[in-house]
Amino acid sequence: MTILSFVERIAHRHGETIGRSLMVLILALIWLPIGVVVLMSFAGSGVLSFPPESYTVKWYIEFFSNTKAISAILTSLKVSLVATPITVFVSVLSAYGISRYDFPGKGLFQMFLTFPIVVPLVVTGIAMTLFFGNVNIDAGYGTVVIAHVIRTVPFAALIIIPTVVNFDQTLEEASMDLGASELRTFRRVTLPNVLPGIIAGGLLAFTISFNEFVYTYFVRDTAMQTLPVYLWGLIRYGFSPMVNVISVFFLVFVTVILIAVLSLTSLKQLTLRA
């Protein structure tokens, strides 16, 4: 019996069991550290020791009474609430152009639209820093918003473009044949059908923007602190129990947004290419 045939027999007999075991192991490796962070956020002492000797909610109380932390949260919201609509607008325009028109370099345009996903964050961060410096744009709120738009457009586009491209255009034709104007058709037919994908793309863009650190760190000024930057400051010169609380805050926030995204679009839409 060759090694290959032996492996095939094992895979045939025990493949399902092995696959499930590997899945459980992978999920455990992902979620056990997160579980430890959640548990340690209730540790009674500030010493990083596991398991905790006592439990308390005082770190949560301190977090929500910490003016610097609240200010960092508000700064993150101010950036994300501006970057997200811009991202959605750019993604919808791109999706509409890709689905409705044929033009030279269409495939290349789609590739470059999502290209920032595969480029290392540090490389893009350095490139943006050099660009803003060469065109004499001062680092600050504006540069951070621009950086976040560049960061979030590819992710939003991956959801919005398939949603618009896969929309049945014969519905629009039927609506206009019945006498509806192009604007009325878009408002009554097209928009309701593609809106779930647009909202899902916007929510995902908002989540990524709210959690973005690398781009923000490169293009911000020294006075500007988003929540990820504030978290970096806490762990840079020593460990603070507040780090666990902020991590839990991020976890809950992202989980809620992702549940909303998955309720509005399917996993197939998230991975489908236009």
C-alpha cells in the first residue's frame, strides 16, 4: 500500500471527523484569547494575572468616566461618520458605472478599486504621508478622513458592486414602459432593491473606519487621537487594565455591526466578484 492510498483511505473514513476537529481547534485558537480578554476586563486588580483573584466592574466605570477615552471615541465617530457616506457615494457611483457602461480599462478599474486591500497598510500609510507633505496639505482631520475613505472603499465596493451588477435591469425597463420616469424608476424600483447591499457596505465601511489605526497613525497630527490611537498609547509604555475594557468595547461594537451587515446581505454577496 502506497502512502498516497493510505492517506486517501484515512481521509475517506475519518475525513468528516478530522475536518470538524480542525474547525473546532481553529475556532478555539481564535476565540479563547478573546475570551481571556473579556474575563480580564473584570479582574479586580490591575495586575495582569490569570485567572483573576477577584472580579469587578470598576474598570468599565473608569472607562466611561475617562474624558480622554470619551474624547477619543467621539473623534473616531467624527471621522467615521464623514468617511462612510463618502465611501458609499464613491462605491455606488463605481458600481453604477461598472454595471451600466462599457468603457476601456473597465476590468483594470475594478482591480484598482479593490487593490488597496492587498497592499500592506504601512506602505500605503507612508505613501499618503509623502503625498500630503509634497502637496503641502497639513496633517489633521482632513487627511485622516481621506485616508479612511481610501481604506474603506475597497471593502464597501466588494459588497455594493455585486448588489448593483446582479440587479435585474428588466425591472427598470418594465417600470419605464409603464410610464415611470427614469428618476421615479430609480427611486421606486432600483433603490429599494439595492439598498440592503448599500447599507451593508456602509456599515462595514463604518466598522473598518472606526477601528482603523495604521493609516490614522501616519496621517494624523500629534494632537488628534482616535480610539485605536488612544489604545496604542495605553499599551506603548506599559499595560493598563483599561486596555481590556477598550478591547471588549471594540469587540461588542464590531460584532453588532457585522450582525447587521450579515442580516442585510448574504455571505455569497460578500465574496462575489462583479
